Amino acid sequence: MDRRQFCVSGAFGLALGASSVRDALAGQPLVSRVIYDSRFGASRAFAVAAQRRGIRAVAIRGDVTALWRHDLDGHWARAGGAVAGLTTRSSLLCLEQMARDHWYQVRTRQPCADGLISWVIAA
């Protein structure tokens, strides 16, 4: 297993509810969608793995503004549940700030290869 495969499998473990994430998300629904940055191969592989498991994957290219306006703001306003991702730190920082509007927060984060970070945001 190379570094990219390790990163993708670790990030996907977060999305599926690995034991440490299950502890962080006690009482929360499973991850309803994953966010990935289409500029990075590892992030695209993460999305493919999620889609194979029936989890909706949503692409960004660094900027999360459209994602926020057209998806996440309403999703979290309806208490739509946890979201996982494999993105850059700056994308996560923006999402983290936006999630606070709905009392959601980053429950877990793990640095990965290529400057990416895997994460889960939940209530």
C-alpha cells in the first residue's frame, strides 16, 4: 500500500464511521455526503470509494462558496447530518466557519498526503 492508498483508505474510514469517528459522532447519523477537491487524485479516489458505497460525493475546486450556497447551508439548516471530506486545509477552514452558523463543528481531522486533510463535520 503506497502513501496515496493509505490516505484514501484512512479518509474513507472516517466517512464510513471508523471507531474513533463513531465515538466523535455518537448519536449522529452516518455521513450523508463527502466533499472532495477534484484537483487532487487522492481526493478523487476518495470520492469514487464513497460513491461505490452509495454515499453522495460533491466536488469542489478549492472554493466552497457555491457548495455552501446551493447545498450545505440548507442541508445543515434541516439538521441533515454529518459530512466528511478530503480537501485542502483552507477549504476545511472555510467549511468549519460556515458550519458554526448551524452549530456544526469539525469532529475529527487527519493530515494526509499532498497537503490534504480528511475530516468529518457534525453537530
